[in-house]
Amino acid sequence: MIQDTQRFRDLMNETDTEMQRLGWTTEQGREHLQKFYGKRSRLQLTEEELDNFLLFLQLSDRE
């Protein structure tokens, strides 16, 4: 299910920024999505799931 709302695009951009801040690779992101949401791509997430993923990233510290 591919989302196409401005809010969803904004969330995607924000998760990109947070993943860069944390130094996460695309593969690390996919592994997290698979483990917690059973999905391999952010595009498969609902807007609520993507918002939750963003919050998780924002609250995480770079290792």
C-alpha cells in the first residue's frame, strides 16, 4: 500500500534525516521494519506506523 499524502512524504523525509543522524544504513532500517512491523519498506507502512517509526528514531541515540 503506497501512501501519497503530503504528511506521509514529510514523515519519510524526517525519517531519512533521523536515520542519517543515527548513522543507520538502508539495511539497518529494513531490519528494524521487518522485526517490528513485518514490512521491508517504509512505503508499506501506514501513516501511523511511519509516525511511530519516526518517534523511535528521534528518541534513539547514535551508538
